[in-house]
Amino acid sequence: MLTGILQVDPTEALREKIDSSRLPRHIAIIMDGNGRWAKKHGKARVFGHRHGVSAVRETTEAAAELGVEYLTLYAFSTENWNRPAFEVNALMTLLVDTLGKEIQTLNKNNIRLKAIGNLSKLPSRTYSALMKGIEQTKNNDRMTLVLALNYSAKWEIVNAAKNLATQVAEEKINPEDIQESHFVNELNTAGIPDPELLVRTSGENRLSNFLLWQLAYAEFYFTDTLWPDFRKANLFQAIIDFQNRERRFGKTSEQITSA
Ligand code: FPP
């Protein structure tokens, strides 16, 4: 007779609750709370960012293992330039170092790297490391990891409007013929499906100029967990929550259930 109690790994137990046939194709994450995590541990803010990299690694791995197709991480907003120069420099160095170290892991896991944002305005060492990573992973097709860097949704939308205005001025398109799809093609995310799930950590409930167009129909999941503490189990919990919601896209509940 069996007397021992079988131990169940809590992360595995959560994974088993996920319906793999109804996964969000694209998950976007606002990684927040690195500074508060550092403060809680009596350390400088940079220490929190460094620990945030473990959360990036683990979340990316978990999303790829599940079969999520796109994962977008808000790594640096245009507004983040307003932080103290020391912190901005440390973040840029961390990005260069992390990209340098993790490209091999991305290739091993068949993950393609992409980036959105005003990339040409990044410091040249960050830009070069990013372009190298994108080039070296371009043939991978298991999942796409999109880093939002020097990103601002308002900038992106204005940029799309400028591009369309140029096409009108060059008589390539009539203003009356402009459709949603023309606009979508001018966004940084052209070719990428809109995120179905947005996660923000650290108890803040805002969008902070992130993917304003693309998140039109996304489900929002807010958690108090600070980003450096975010682990596979947290991602699984967000997906379970997503799968328990009814997505109506403007229709009635009855229309959805009878379809
Ligand atoms: C927000 O926390 C976090 C950031 C502005 C940077 C995120 C960067 C990383 C996790 C590290 C590197 C990323 C990659 C993709 C390699 P905060 O500083 O605003 O925290 P606070 O609100 O508690 O002050």
C-alpha cells in the first residue's frame, strides 16, 4: 500500500490547467517594478534591472514551450530617457550584455528576435547589438520575441500617419481609399498579429504609451508581482485567467456562445 504523498510541482499543476488549443497567439508584457524590487532588497535600482533579466529569460522560455507565437516585452520607453543618466547607461549596457549572452540561447530554442520603436535613436552600441541579434536569429520560427526599445505608441502612430501622408503627396494612394489595413502596414508591428493578452506587473494599472493601436481588443491582466519575481507560474496564471474570460469583440454573450 502506498503511504507516501505524491508531491505536485505547483508550476506544473498550473501548466496543466492551460488549454493549449486556446493559447493567446501574442502576449505583450509591461515589465514593471524593478526599482521597487531593488529598494525592497536595500540595493540600487540597477540591481533590480539585472534581476529583471532572469524574469525575461524564464518568461521567454515558458512562452516558447507553451507554443505562444509572439512575445513582446516593453524594455525601454521613449519616456525612460528622462531617468538619471547613470540608470539609462546601466540599462543600455545591460541590454548590450544580455543580447550578447543570450543570442546563442535564442538560437538553441529556435526563437527569432525582433524590435519595435525608434531604433535609430538608440546609442550605437545598443543598436549594433540589437541588429546583430536580429540578423543571427532571423531564420528561427518557433516563437518571435519582440523587444520594444525607445518605443512610444504615439510616436509610432504619428509615424504611420506621416508615411501615409507621403504616399498621398506622391499620389500613390487617394485619401478616400485609406483603410485600417493601410495604417496597420505602416506601424512597427506590421505583419505581427495584435496581442490578445497584455500583462503588467507591479500593481500599476496603466498602459504607459504601449501599443495603443494594437491593444484595442486585448485582455488586460494586472498583477502585484514585481517584474524580477515574475516566473513561469505567473505567466501560466495570466494565461489561465485569459482563458476564463469571454471575449466578445462588441457582440453579445448569446452570440458568442451560440456560434
Ligand atoms: C521597469 O521597472 C523596467 C524597466 C524600465 C526596464 C526593463 C528592463 C529589464 C527587465 C532588463 C533588460 C531587458 C531585456 C529585454 C534584456 P522600473 O524601473 O520602472 O521599476 P519601478 O517602477 O519600481 O521604479
